[in-house]
Amino acid sequence: GILRQITVNDLPVGRSVDETLRLIQAFQFVDKHGEVCPANWHPGSDTIKPGVKESKAYFEKQ
């Protein structure tokens, strides 16, 4: 396998199962579609097409 995400937490700081699942879904989406998942992305949300010109459409909507 390929390690693509490392998160280190101090024990007194809680972890989020939902965030871990979101990251897995985002990596799977990127692998399948070749697009970029922005921060806080969830399945069905807008993604960013790679490339300066292509990504402009995403950022113009923000």
C-alpha cells in the first residue's frame, strides 16, 4: 500500500471518525476521477479540476 495521510494527535485531543472516513472517500475520489478535493469536501460537493485554467472555475464560484 501507499501511505497518503498521517495524523498525529496528543492523547488529550479527540479524534473524529467522520473526518477519517471523509479522507478515505476523498482519496478514493481523487484516484477514480483525477480531480482535487478541497478542504472540507464531502461526496457530492464540488471538486477542483487540475490545472490553473481549469481550477479557475471552482475558485470563481467561491
